[in-house]
Amino acid sequence: MATNEKFKDKPLKDCISHLEEIAENKNTEENIADLRALIKNLIKSNRFFDISSLYVFLKNAAANGHKTGVFFEPAKSMLQENLKNLFIKSITYNNTELRRMFSDILGNDNGLVIELVSFIFDKYELFNFRFSDNINRQLIEIAEADLSGFIDHANPGFLAFYLASLPKISFVPQKHIEQLTNLILYKTDSQKQTAKILTSMYEYPSADILLIFILSPRESDRLQALQILKSRLSMEKYTELRESFAEKAPYFIRTAMTSGLFYDFHNIPLTHKELFAAILKYTDVRLVKEIVIPMLRRENTEGDPIITDSKLAFIPAFRDFIPLYSDLVPELTKILRDEKIEIDVKEEIRKLLLEFK
């Protein structure tokens, strides 16, 4: 069997001569072993120009029916196996043949393109990087053509970066946004993809994406999105997330709590309601005045415990607002005087107000 050392420091013309010689050999396994040893040695020695020259030579041989053409497809496959590290190592080289080789190997394999971009992104931690408009357009075209495949091939870091970039790009097609929203909210077979998106949000949270998830009828997705929001909004370093959330969250929270389009808010698990209440403090007081107080005042004629739970879940949210908005105190006091409101709810309000006396 061939070893990598067999080709160490040999000029490329000698390596090609060896391939021409063994091409006559019917022992295919031995031939491929020599080819693999040659390519491994070229990669190990950082002989990138020789790699691209060998690739072009074998490609032309295959196209013209020469005997060494039998090595082209195996060589292409071997280079594809090493594509990520090969690309990273040669990224500073300015060589036309090298660029053409990479382009040829990638071809129309969009999955491989995304895997390569993800690898580079992860290698250099490019969260603050901005792609050119041309690259953004190409990425959007790939994602739009096969969104599930795009998500499957992207690593979590690059996926988070891509999704967080979409709201900042002026030319994103509305169709692509609808496609993404549909995958998150409506596709019954998209759990693998939504799970990966949520994993990516831990690395680089995007308010636009997480707010779509809080409308999800899929309880596990909704819970995870709410948990990410609660934890990341409280971290000092996520200033941009808090600003974006404060601007966009009122619409989504109002929709979740009052529209009934995606689920009946009172019927979601208590843990979810408590998380909704916990992230309210990162919005403004309008949601409290327009949504929460009317909910507390609403008569629960049937004594439905899930409605009572909804009210109890949101009372703690007032702790963050009363110090800044003292006019909330009279509103809560009115509820205490209403005989139609549940005793448990009034008791929790009474305890809350005592804290601010």
C-alpha cells in the first residue's frame, strides 16, 4: 500500500508520470491507494498550486479520453472530503486555477456550499461580519430554493447569523419571509428544522425570529423561545436584542394573548404564561394597561381555573412597572373593590400593593 511519504518533495511532473504509469495497472485498489497518498501529501505540504494543476490535468484527461482520466472522479471525491480545511488553508492564495477548482467541486451542490460557508463562519466567529449584497443575494436564493435543506446543512452559528441578518437586508423577498414563517408556525413535519433554529438562537438570538416562535402552536418550540428570550434579554451584552424586542414585541405578545389565531392563550401551560409575564418588562407599559389590566378585570363567571391562572401569572409583572408608573396603583385598587373578581387574584394584588406602601 502507498504511504504519503512516497510522494514527499517530488515535483508534480514526476507525480503525474507515476499516475500515467499505474493507469495501465489493472489493480484498481492499489492505484486509488497511490492517488490518495499523493493528494494527502500535497495537502499536508500546502502545495495548493500543484493540487489545482493536478485537478485540471486529470479533468482534461477525463474529458479527452486519456488513460489518466480514470483518476479524475476519485481525485475530485478526495478533494471534496478535504474541502473545508483545504479551502481555509488556501484562502489567502490568489490563483485562478485554484478558484476554478473550488467552484467546480462545489458545482450546484448548495448543501456543500452552505456547509463550507458555515465552517468558515464558525472558524473565524464572524458574528459581526457583514456579507456583500451579492453574497447575501446568493445565500437568500439558496435558502429560498430549499429552506429545509439550507437549515439542515448550516451549522447553528451560521444559521443564527443568517436569520438575524434578514431584517437588516432591504431586498429580502417577502416570499422568503413567508416561507420561513410558514415553516415555524404551520409545517407539521418541520420539527427537526425548528429545533435547529432554536438551538442557533442560543448562540445569536434574534428578536424577529424568536417572536414568531412565541406564536407557535407547537408547545415545545414556544416554550424554548420564551426561555431563550427571558435568559438573553436579561444579559447586559444583548443590548441590540433588547432594543429590537422592545420595538417589535408588543404586536406579537398582543396577538398571542388576545387574537386566538394561533392558540387559546388561557389554555397554554402555566409555565408559558409566567414566561410571557416575565418578558413584559422589556416592552413598555402600554401592554400592561391595554392587555393585562383588562384581563384582570374580566369577570370569570364560570370560575374557570385556567383563566384564574392567567391572571395570577401576570400580577408579578407589575413589580417592574409600578416604580415607574404610579398610576397603575389606582387601577389595581379598583380591581380589589370589584366583588366579581376571584378572591385568589385580589389576594395576590393586595400583597403586591403592600410591597409599595
